[in-house]
Amino acid sequence: MADLLDRRQRLAAALCLAAIDLPANAVAAGRQLMQAASVCPGVTMDEIPTNSRREALTKARDILNELISEASAP
């Protein structure tokens, strides 16, 4: 069965799930990262900015903007 989602869609979803405010409890943050990884199998830690919530959300937005512009193209 073919995957209907582009990997970038999965990565954007993972980035949204991983976008947490710091400082955060390590166990809770780990659980949240596991949720993100379950949405985008194979995602690596270098793909997920962990410095700030804003950084992760901005990266997700950039990916979504790219996908939107591709979908709008004829």
C-alpha cells in the first residue's frame, strides 16, 4: 500500500509535536519526542530543532509553505 503523505508532511507534523517550551521535564520531553518520531518514522534528531519551540514551528511552517507552493503550481 502506497503512503499517501509526502515525507515532508510527516516531518512538519513531527516538528509541531516536538515544538515544546524549554525548560521541560526530561521524561515528558522524551515522551513528546517519541510521539513526533511515531508520526515520521526515520526522523533524526538533527532534523528537529530542540533549541526553542519557535525554531521548530518556524521550520514546520517553512516546509508547509514549500508544500503549499508546489500544490498551487499548475
